[in-house]
Amino acid sequence: MWAGRFQKALDKKADDFNSSLRFDCRMYAQDIRGSIAHATMLESVGILSKEDKDLIINGLKGILSDIEQGVLTFDNEAEDIHMFVEAELTKRIGDAGKRLHTSRSRNDQVAVDIRLYLRDEAENVIALIKDVLSALLDQAEENADVIAPGYTHLQRAQPISFAHQLLAYAMMLRRDMGRIRDAVARMNAECPLGSCALAGTTYPINRDMTAELLDFDGVSLNSIDGVSDRDFCVELMSAFSILMMHLSRLSEELILWSSWEFKFIDLDDSYTTGSSIMPQKKNPDMAELIRGKTGRVYGNLMGLLTTLKGLPLAYNKDMQEDKEAVFDSLDTVKMCLEVLAPMLATMKVNGKNTYRAAQKGFINATDLADYLVKKGMPFRAAYKIVGTIVAECIDKDCVLDNLPLTDYQKHSDLFTEDLYAEISLETCVNKRLSKGGASPQSVRDQIQAIKESL
Ligand code: ARG
């Protein structure tokens, strides 16, 4: 391409090192779409003749369909997808192909291509998040009346509807979708095409037209910023990192819940693996991998932030590193969501075990204190009495539910027979009717609200 300035070809190793075709070839459709818009605009302002424009557009369409049909492959010598398409076009249509790059640079071209590519892929990610959400909602609906211990510090804390905990993850995913949409809205606000190499151009181009043809909301207002901005990659990768953090926390729970220590759930055979030596094993590998892959998505974000931090304006080749990072995060997030949705949909919740776990650990102690408070005792005083009673139960190896009334009455004469109904797990859960609380009713309200917002 730059043979005019150079006497020697690039060294083979240097050429391989420099080339991005093996990973940016996935943007071929976006690159072609950008070029069609550019050619259309060039003709409209009189820079290209109608014949050349038609040749270019038909040529580009032919390349697109040949790539899609597998007739044209990316095994040639081009440095990147932009030069691949241009070289192929020129091979097919001759001189008109050489006119396409007028008043354009790969610097603004790549900035457009990545935006177009990520914009489409972000929609796919959102659709996959919805699949996970819908699996969570189905499980929540089915298990609204399942009583389980809720935890703090991984110590049994208060009884909840098991579905309430599942829906906590649904709320996270809903915010994740919002974050991805925000990132897309910003990446789509400004079309950088026409920034050219860094300084714009002396040609009378119509940037608003290309922006509109490519469905951007407007144009970037500073050509240097136009070619050097990769905020949109960082922003999307941040949203992906937060999403992965959520998937990882959920995976961690699935791993714990499916262990013999908990046995709150059984994961379906199709999402677990055995051991090569221990015949009894059923391992939650998929959940572990989601937890594990979270590290690499964070790593990609940190990697790109670090790549960008010392770059002088405008374009620097370092920025080519954006693509492997953002594509890897994208692929990883998609894979994780694709496995997680059916794994959640097929898991079985063991309500008996969650109930049994809720019976131990004095998780109705707060409710016992509240019982005294409702009879007029200040909360701190009630809290202290219940603490003493819990210690007494531990001594006697019993639970609050079967400690005799006479023992209760030694601590306060506010205790009467009705305390047992008041601290039953069913009461504790069903009466947690405060907005956003852990009751089955609240769970149903949450499901409804999420469904409406989708
Ligand atoms: N392959 C390059 C990238 O991904 C395209 C832009 C190259 N521009 C340049 N002036 N070398 O960043």
C-alpha cells in the first residue's frame, strides 16, 4: 500500500506483529457498511462520479456476499480489515476502488467500525441477559413459597422466601442492561467519520449525511477526539465487568448451594461434570468457569485502561490493542450468559433442605425481639433478653420454637402462648410485607414489576 515511500517490504515477523486482520476481520460487515455510506456521501458532494460510486457500492456488496458465503476468506496479506476490503475492491473494480479512501483515514474508519460492531453486539448481550432474567423469574415464581435462611457474613440471619434471593440477582441484571444501554447511547451519539487522519479535511464533505446513513445521532465535534476516543470501549467493558461480577456472585452461590454442606439446589446433569477418579462427584464446573472468567473480563478492562493512559493525541498504534480486549470480553460475557440461562432454568430447588436449614441458627430471634417490642418493650431491652434466651437454648440444645413458655416467662411476663405462632418461620417470612421485603407477596410484586419494566 505504501510502496511509494518505502524501498523494502516489511520484515515477515514485523508484518505478523503489526497485522490485526486475524481479529478485526470480524468487523467486515461494519467496515463495508461504513464505506458504502462514505462513497454515497462523496458522490453527493461531487467528489465521486455517479459511475464510480455505483462501481464501488456494487463491488462492496459483492465482497460482503462473498465473505458471507465463504467464497472470500481473510487469508491474504492485508494489514487489517480496512485495507483488506479496499485492496479486494480495487482488485475487482480497478481505479474506482482507489478513489474510495478520498478524505478518509483508517483512523476515523476504525473508530466508526468498532462503534457499529459493538452497538450491534450490545443488543445481543442484552437479549442474552434477558434469557437469564427470565430463567430467574421462572424459578422465583415457582419457589416463592419456599422458605430458606437469608445470610449475612455467611451466617444464617433471617428467614426469607428463597425466591427473594434469586430476585436480588434479577435486580442486578436489570441494572446491567441499563448500563449497557447507556454505554451504547453514548457510543452512538457521535459519528467520528470525517475526522480523517486527525485534522479533518479540506474537501467539502457532509459528515451529517454519513452519520445519518450509519444511524448515529450526531457527529463528533473535534476531529482529534474523534480518532483517539476509545471511551466507548472502556465504558462497555466496565459494564461487562460489573455484569460479570454479578454473574460470579450468583455462580458462587450456585456452587455453595449445590454442595453437600447446603444441598439447597441440584444442578442438572447437563451443566455439571464428573471426576476422573472420584465416582461420586458431580461438579459445578460451569458455575466455576463463570466465576473464573470474571477475572479475565476485569483483566481486559484494566489492560485497555493501561494501554490508553499514556497515549499522546491523536491516533497511536497502541490503540489497535482495543479490539482484542473488547472482543474477548464480549465473547466471554456471551458464552457465560448462554450457559447460565439454561443452567438456571433446569436447576431444582430443594425446599425441604432450605426449610431444614432455616430451622437451625435462631434465625427467628429478631422476630422474637419484635414480638416483645410490639407488646411495648423498647427494642434494645428486647434485643438483650432474646440474646440471653438464645444462649440458654444453646445450653439446653433446643431452639426458640420449643423452649417451654415457663422458661420464657422467667425473662419477661410479656411472653404468652401466642409467641410460638409469632416466631414460626411461616409467620416470619409471610409477614415481611414491607416494600422490597422477603415475603412471597413481595416476591410476586417484584416479579410483576420486572416483567412490566421489560
Ligand atoms: N488496524 C488499525 C487499528 O486497529 C487501524 C488503524 C490504523 N491506522 C494507522 N494509521 N496505522 O487501530
